Amino acid sequence: MKMFIKIAQYTIVDQMRAKSFYLLLAISVGLLFLMRGCYSANYVVNGQQIEGIGYASRVIFQAIVMGMLLMVSLISMRIFTRDQNDGSVQMFLSRPVQRWEYVLGRIMGTWLLSSGFMFLLHLTLFSIVWSHTGEINLGYIGASIVCSVNLLFMAATVCLFSLFLPGFISALFAMGLLSTGFISDGGYRLLNSQIIAVLTSSVPASPPALWRIFYPKFFMVQAYADSLISKSNFIGIGPIHPLVNILAFNLLFISLILIIFKKRSI
Amino acid sequence: MSKIMIVLDAVTKKFGNLKAVDTVSYQIKKGEFFALLGPNGAGKTTIIRMLLGFIQPTSGSITINGVPSSETRARKKIGYIAEQHMIPPFLSGFEYLLRHASLIGLSGKKARLEVERVVEVVSMTGRERKKSTRYSKGMKQRIGVASALIGTPELLILDEPVSGLDPMGIRDIRIIIDTLRQHEITIFLNSHLLSEVEKTCDTAAIMHKGKIVVKDSIEAIMADGESLEDVFVKHVTQQ
């Protein structure tokens, strides 16, 4: 267990060595401040006036998560191949380190780093909203923690694919998986929205297909996070909560990585 | 306590249809300086990878100090130098060695002192804090040797430690290895440099096409007044 924590720590430290990490963080925070014009804009959606800052901040909140998902996929796609090429894996495994400690350490390190990065950006957003409205909406904090589960999913998926495929292709496949989920769940929510219900009032809402219930629910996790910020009711697809769904996929994918890596030649 | 450090018992390793190691059995005593010789593709590095648990034998068993090589605790007292030792490019030699020290359970001042000790053994003092990308091949290999010496190992596994080095580098590494003999460390050397093996090793085995064709003391192998090179060529070309 101690080794697993040590390797996670090395993973974080090594990523933070790159100057580009700080540059990216500074640019991201800077962009958040530059977008402050959005917060005082007037938005009209479906003929209704929307409170500017609340709406814009929720959109930006989701945009940060999307950016982080992309960043995690780019970091994760190189973990195992880079370690094999630069001698890191030999360094760890020629010492009393178990393979599961190495694998979990690498994945957890990547996840913690990206979650921390995302949390900082969300915290900046929270502070901007607070300074504009004077309201402390802790939903932003809760929502950020909820979204970090999606980052873990992304890291685990890309790492799993990278055991069979070249890094970039693995990231593309994971993005494809994510996009399918967004289209499927987003489409389902749209079809079951109030507007569509009014337009198609004669057609009863059909129950979701089984695959839609079991498909990785990142979109629904995002929607759930959004409901924490807007303090609105959350309606998912099927009986399983999206967080349970994504956590189960995380467990499954990480277990698969451990099983495959255990038999892998170094 | 057992006097045997390494036991290979009918070890076979297949990669698809290729038998890289074919029913190899031998033992290496504690404190022995053993050399594994053989042409390229003979299966020497495969044996080293199995010793370190990087790959598992298809059949047979390997134990190190009585512990199966697949178990983590078998690697507690092993130092390993790879052929063309790699150091992650973002680390300095010092940081790399500090990680090795940390991975065997040393921390804080103890770890730093241990790193300073091994840096001195390999004559890298003053250069250890440079980024590894600025090291020459010889310097990387020295840091590799230093990493293997951290924590005073009982078994050193050296996979072509002087591969690609210039004559001065080869001499320096040989001197370091020679000094290790005084500490009664078991050394498992995989090498192509027969003249070096002749000078430094106690026992040797010649491997060819995955099989051990000779295993004996250096004196016994060269009993007919032949050089090790002659014996090597004879066995490899006969098969």
C-alpha cells in the first residue's frame, strides 16, 4: 500500500515538473477571468429571461470538465508506453513493488492531479460567482467532486485501451466512447424534456433501451453535477444512479488493467 | 540458512512457438561470481527477465534465496543493471538514485547518505545532480551501477553492464565490480566480453539456442589450456 502511494506521488511530482503544466493552469485561470463579460450578459432561453451569471457559470463549469477530460486522456495515453521506453517501469518493478501498486499508483496519481487541477478552476469559478452575487453556492464544490469521477473513468479507459492500442488511438477511442454517451444520454434527455413533451404530447414517452441504462453515464454525471449547482431536481435514466454506474465501470476497467498488466511482459 | 542464492529448475520459456529458454537447470551459490555467456538470441536476457519477475517461465521454477522469483520479497536484496541502463529524462542522477533508495524503504537523511555513498563508489560525485539527458552513455551506466548498489544488495544482476562503453568506461565498471567481490555479493553477469569474464568470474555457463551447453568453474572450463573464447566458439559452432 505504501508503494502505491509513493508511485502516485511520483506521478504527480513528475507531471508537475513540466513548465507547461503551470502555463496551462495560468492560461485556464486567466481565461476564466477574461470571460467575466459573460456573467453580466442577459440570456433569453425559450422566451424566458435567464439569470446571467448562474447560467454562464454553469456552462463554463461544464466546459472546464470537458477540457479536463481531454487533458486526462492526453496524459493517460502515454503512461505505460512512456514508462516502458524511459526505464521507469524497470526501475519500479526491479524493486519490491507489486504490479498492482505500480498500475494503481500511476492511475491514481494522474486522477488526483487532474482532479486537483479541475478543482482549482472550479474554485476560481465559484469565487467569481461569489464576488458577483455575494451568494455562497457550495454546489460548485460538490459538483466538482462529482465530476472528478468522470476524470477517473477517462484515465482508466484510456489506460486500458493503451494496453492494446497506440496511445493516440486509445485516446480517440475513449473520446468516441464519451461522445456516444453524450449523444445517447443527451438525446434521451432532450426527447424527454418539457418542450418535446409539449410538442409530442400524443406520443407516450418510451422507456429507455437496456443498453442506454448500462452504458457509461458520464453525461448523466455531468447533468447530476449541474443539478447540484442549480439546486434543481435530477432525473436520470433507469433505476441506477449515474454515479453508481460510472463507479462500477471504474472498478471494472481498473480490475481489467490489473489483470492484463499482471500477465504482461516487461 | 541456505548456501544457494539462485536455483533454476527445468525452466522453459516460450514466446509463441519459439523456445527462448529450454529446460534450463542450475544453481548459483551465495558469494559466487557467475557469468552467463552465449551469442545474441541465446536466451540470456530472457533468464535475467525471469529472475527479476519481469516475465514468468512457461514451466519450471526459479527461486532467489529460497523465495520464488515471482514474489516481490525476492527482489528486496537484488541490484539490477540493465544493458544500456535507462534513466527517466526528467530526473537527475541524484533524484533517480533517491527513488531507488525510497523504493527499498530508505527515507530522509538515510536515503540521501546512501545515495551519496553509491555516487562516490561510481565516481560520479559532483555530476549526480545534472539532468540525465546531459549524461553520456558511460555516465548513465555508472548511475545504473550506483542504483544497483543502493541498500547493499545480496545479489547483483548485471545484464551486459559494459555494452556500448569505450575502453575507459569498461575499465572503470570492471574496477567497481571487482571491489564488490570483497563484499561477498553474489554476482550474476551476462556478458559478451569473454576476456573480462575469464579474469573476474568464478563460474560460467555457456548458453546456446536456449540450452545450457556448459556450466562449470572457469578453471575447469579452460582445463585443456584453451582460452574461454576457444571453448565458447567450439561449443557454439558445434551445436
